[in-house]
Amino acid sequence: MTQATQAQRLRKTALAMMLAVAPSAFAYDLVIMNGRVMDPETGLDKITNVAVDQGQIVKITDESLEGDKVIDASGLVVAPGFIDTHSHVVAIPIMQKLHLRSGVTTPLALEVGAYPIKNWYNRLEGRSQTNFGASVSAAGIRTKVLNSKYNTRTGTMINDIFDAEETKASGVSGAALHDIADGDQIEQITAMVDQELKAGGLGIGVPVGYMSKAATTVETKEWQRLAGEYGVPSYLHGRFSSELPPTSGLLGIEEMLSGVGIYGGGLLVQHMHQQTLAETPAALKMLDDARGKGYKVMAEIYPYNFGATIAAADYLDPANYQRNMNRDYSDIIETATKKPLTKERYEQLLKEDPGASVMFYGATNEELKDALAHNTTIVGSDAFPLMKSDGMMAYSWSTPYEDLQGHPRAAGTQARVLKMVREDNLMPLMLAISKMTYMPAKFLEENGIEQMSSKGRIQVGADADITLFDPATVTDNATLEQPGLPSTGIPYVVVNGTVVVEDSVVLKDVYPGQAVRNQIAE
């Protein structure tokens, strides 16, 4: 039982004693009445009532229910809490607020991950409004091995790079991005990844697209070997973002997929459409064919045709971005100024500020929509830290939404998908919900993350992670100009039985989030 659940039970008992009645007279902690309950695993789709007690769904019935708290969900869909398999901001309070406003109850840091994993989890225990979990950061470990001065306080390279204070304190460098490890260093990196998996990491983050000329295939195959040994996934940002030879995005996926075939383990290809572009249909068929042969593989898509990264990202090099991605300097936007780059400004950033935040166009809208609607893809946001108007990274829970700068996917992804379902008739609503709940939960469950068997579902016995939204009005509001505006049409969000968003307001100092870890024993 979590601290939040224990507190609920104590309050219930105390109130009952005051009223001189038995605690059971209050029936349930939370009751959701008259909502359209949609469960992707069973196909349940009906107006009915849901009872929650001690952090779990305990009853789904047409009978009238009584509870300590009652939500009238008339006109709302009652869905499993959304699971985001691609967040870089799980541990940042203001970003948790934005996740919650878009219905996300379980954001996971999987692409880059965390290192050291125990420190990262410890920072969030009892202090998280959402559930939380992270993969082992191969990039963080590479940095430590190649730069002994690197000592992170946050446990995430992303925070260390974008937060000026943490950059100075951690001694972070670009060693992981540009240094080639020798044989002894590869052995050390591999051993450290092994130990981090035993500490609970949700597989291995493989952002080799940022280390395309540094991390060798000798390293990546070792990471997949470990994934196979422990029955967990790797999470891939592929080596190439391109639709042309010799460095096509398809080839980057094949690099890790071959390791799955040899060693086992799972593979989630993250934001695949931004790497495979016009080759995305072929990439999707390849993964579907691999699944048909028993491979545990999946592709993830976010609902935007532009991404966010740093100016020095390998794939933005003109030789690749212009020739292989069919784009130009003007398709890259400097986040701080909102202006398209020129050749001169791009080269200036590389020289003076290679870690500068930029946004860039990749896949076309048609490629994006086709990939998003494909029946086997899932949704992830790739939520990146947002900056404040003073140029500092936004961290504080009370940061004004209007003061944020960056990519709107951090605030709008899930609501944007639901809006596209309504306005573009992109796919059935049940499939869209499944892509954000049951499908990612099932993938992780089948890849060694046993806790996910009770998430992504509205069923008796499931964790009470629940998102209520209005299918007629739900929408993203975040834009390039105002990327921190929260989504609307999602008035209630419940995490482990505790209401965290009520009447579209994130409640302060409510921390029901629980850790999601693998079950590997030391």
C-alpha cells in the first residue's frame, strides 16, 4: 500500500469514527459514475460506473455506487491512464503537470534513460505526481567511462545538458557523442550497463543517433545481448535519420533488429517516422514481419512532423539533413528566437553553442498520419525540457505555462492524437486509446516489466490509473509560439486511486506516483 493510499484509509477511518459508523459504510474511496468506460484489452465500451479502493479498480457495474469521492463522468470517456514511453522530463515538476494535463499517468524515460538508476529513482520516491520509470542510460555510462569527471546530480544527461547550473556542477561533456571507446572501455561500459539493469532499469536506452560516429556496433550488439539475457527491451533512436543510401533510417533499425534475432530481448523503435521518413511504410512492414516471426518489437510515433534536438545533432549535418532528409537550413528553427536558421547561423551555433535547442522538420504530414494510424504503432511524446523566457530550463511546479519555450509535444501529444481522431477521422477512438494505454503496457509486460500487467486497462484488479476526457472537446493548445499551454478537455486524472487533476487543475502537493522497475534480481 502506498503512503497516499494509507493516508486515504486513515482519513476514512477517522471520519467514520467521528460519525460513529463503521468505515465500510463509506463503501469505496472513489466512484466514477455514468462515464463511457473504454477498455482496449477487452473491448468494453459502455456507459457504466467504476469503483476504486486502495489504489485499485474493484468494481465495474451498472449499479449505483457510493464513495468518499464521487465524480459524475456524464459525457466523458473513462479510459486507462495514458502511458508515455518517451519522456525526457519525468523528474521535472512543471513537466509532470503538463503530462497530467494531457492525461499521462505513467511517463517513462526510455530513449536516453537514467544513470545512476538508483539515484534517479530515489529522487522521485514519495515526491512524484505521476508514476515513473527509466531505462539504463548507455549514453550516461559512456560519458562516465570516457570522462571520469562526470558526476551527475540529476541522473539524466538531458537535464545536465539543458540546465546551466547542472552543466557546471556535473562536468558533463560531449564524450559520449564523439569519442570512440577502445576494447577495455567497451568491456567497462558493458559491465556497468549490466549492473544498472540489476538495479531496476527498464531495459537499455540506445540513442545511437546522437553517437552515430562514436558508438560502435560492437557496443550496440553487447547492449542487445544484455537485453536478451535479462528479457528486457532496448529503446532505439537509430543510427541514421535518412531516406537515402548509404545511411537510410531503415538500416539503422536493422542494426538493432539483427541483435534481437541473435540474442533476443525486445526492441522499441522510438519516433520512427522522423528517422525513416519516406521509408516508413517499409520500416513498419519489416517490424510487422519480425513480430510475425515471434520478435518482440514495436514502433512508436509522435503526432508532429517536426522534432526537437540540439544544433550539433549528427543527423542535422548538411550532408545528411539536406541530401538524405530532403530538407534545408531554413527547416531548422532556433528555439530561443523562433527563427529559421541560415547557413551562417547554423555554423555559428556549432562553433559557439552546439547544445543550443533547435526544432527541425523531418517527415511529411502524410508520412506522419499514416504511421500514427498504423494498427501496430504506439504513441510517445518525446517530451523535452522546456525553457523559460530568461533562457533557463523550467523546473519549478509553479512556472507559468505562458513562460515556456520549446517543442509543443511536451504539453500536447496525447490530446493532439485524440483531436486528430475527431477532426481527421484518423482511426477508431478505441485504437487511439489503446496506442496510449494497453499496447505500450502489453509490450513492456511481455518484455520483463511485470508491473505493467496491471496498467493500461480499465478492469477489476487493475491499478486505478484513470484518465477522463471529453471526446467532443479534447484538444492540444500548445503551439510553436506558446508550447507550454496545457491541453484541455481532460478534466480528471487519477493516479493509483488518487485524484491528481480535478476540474482541469493539477492539485498541489499530491504525490501518489509509484516507481515502475524491472524484476531482475541481484
